Amino acid sequence: MRNRREFAHVVLDDAFQMLADNVRGLRIDEALFVPSGGYRSTLGTLKHIAGWSHVYRSYAFERQPKHWAQIDWPRGLRETVESSQSYLDEVIGWAEAAHHNWLRCLDELSEDEALDDLRPLHWGELKPLFDIVATIARHHVYHAGEINQLLSIVRGEAWEEYEEVEENHISTVGHRVRPPWLFQKPNHHGATLAG
């Protein structure tokens, strides 16, 4: 059975993996896409996720926490993103570093009760550490979904797992992306589905 520290670690790691799965192999042209009427790209969203992850962890664990302007931004804090693959890769690496720092800090807790300790947030409120971990996990999952939607638009893809019913009024015929495991599962007649 897992203890609470292990549970917090798993919750945060699983949430981050949803995000990491979305950006694996991400190209700069995809990362810069902003849909009509939108205001933030995948790259901008990644910077947002990583920046707040660094800030929340800093406030929860460091004696002298760093706020938005003090954290170590890739290529410095800037108003606009740099439109290059190398910059995108640095931002992804920065998000991964924030996540690994969270896991390290959680692993360094000596007992489960430490998750109940009140820790500061950047606006001055105190919350139990476990609640802060849950906030970061929700933040990762929320924005992973946002990124997934942006990428499905720019890639012209629609995920349909084990279904043939259109989910909305827009046909996805010709745009379906089916995971490899879909073809391994038997249908209701016991036969394996074919492409």
C-alpha cells in the first residue's frame, strides 16, 4: 500500500505525464499555432505551466522563494516567445525541470504528516502542502487538455478510440487518429478490429 507521500508523487507525476505525452515530438510550427480568436499558443501555454510550477514549488519549499520575475526563465523573462525549435526545446526542458524539482522535494519529505504542513503561496495565503500539490496536478491536467485541443486543430486530427459515432456535428472522417492498441482489442463478437 502506498503512503501519502508516494500518493502525492504519483498524482503529480501522472498529471505531468499527460502534459509530456502531448508535447513529445512537438515542432515549432505546431507550438506557435493560435486558432482564430485565440490568444495563446501551445508554446505560450507551456511557458505559463512551467513558470507557475516553478513559483509554487519555490514558495512551498524554499526559505527565500522566487516569484514570477525572479525565477530562471529560458533565455530570460520576455514579453514574446522566440520562434525557434531550440527555444521550444528549452521551454519543454524547463517544464520538465520544474516537475523533477517537485518530485525531488516530495521525495525529501521525511514523513506523511509533512503533507499537512501549511506552506506559503505567492499571494500570502497558507495551505497544506498536499493541497498545493493537488493544485499543480490540476493545473497540469487542465492545460494538457488545452494543448491537446490546440494540437488536434493544427494537425487536423480527431482522436476516436473504439467508436464510430461522430461526437459532434463536425465529421471527422479522414482525420481520425487511432492508437495502435485499438487494433488489438476484440470487438463485441470476439474478433480483432482491422484498420
